[in-house]
Amino acid sequence: MADRETEEMYTVEEVESILRRALKRRRDNGEITYAELAETARELGISNGELEYAIREQAQRGSYEEACEEWKARRKRKFYEHLRAYLIVNGFLFLLDIFVSGGVWFYYCLLGWGIGLAFDASSAFNPNPTEVERGARKILRKQAMGAHRGSEYDLGGPWRTANR
């Protein structure tokens, strides 16, 4: 064991992976307390300031990743709403066309709307990274604006308050 301590070197990625695996084996949920994190950081020679900065940075990155996932989920929900409308409306048009004209024009509606639906499906299930980033930033902006409501930064005025 003494030979291993002096000879082997690990990259930052390897250290992260090894510690993550060790934490998962130690506890069911893989979480540690702030005190345990601070103690580990001190043992690794990381100052409290560096640790606090890293924690804030992780929280921001985590929020951004959550916003990206939320945007993707919204996009998929919109697609399924579009698909549902497509099926209901085109089902009605099919029946109408069959009973009125014997099935002549229904296919044009089906094809035209179907092309739009295909583009919608493509963007919902294979989104452009630029669109995802833009959507996530918009979500984060809305969340930040919501956090300021009711605070000193709210410029809504007294007419916005229900109790006045």
C-alpha cells in the first residue's frame, strides 16, 4: 500500500470518478454533508474560498442543465399536443371527406400538415444546441425575474398589490 501512495498519479477526471464511486459505495444516495465536503477539501489543500466558489459554480451549472432539460421537455410536450391535434382534426376531415366526396381531398390536408408535424418532431427530438441554449437562458431569465417579484426590485407599483 505504501508503494501505491508514492508511485501512482491520477488525473482530475480519474479522481472525480474514483471519489464518486467510493461515495456511492459508502452511502445509498451518494451524498455527503457540507462538513464532510469541507474536511475533504482541507485534506486536499483546497481553501474555503475556493470551495465556496466551486459550490456556487456547480449550483449555476446545475441550474443551467436543469433549464436545458426543462426546455427539451416543453418542446416534446408541444410536439405531442401538435400530434394530438393533427390526429383529431385529420380524423374528422377523413370522415367528412369519405361521407361527402368519397375520399378525394383528405390526403392533401394530411400531407400538408404532416410535413409541418415532421419538422416539429425533428426539432423536438433532435434539437439544435443553439436553440436549447437560447431556450434555457430564457427560462433562467424568467426564473430570475420571478425571484425579484415582491422584492425591492419589483417595479409593479401599488396598483399590482391586491390588498390595496
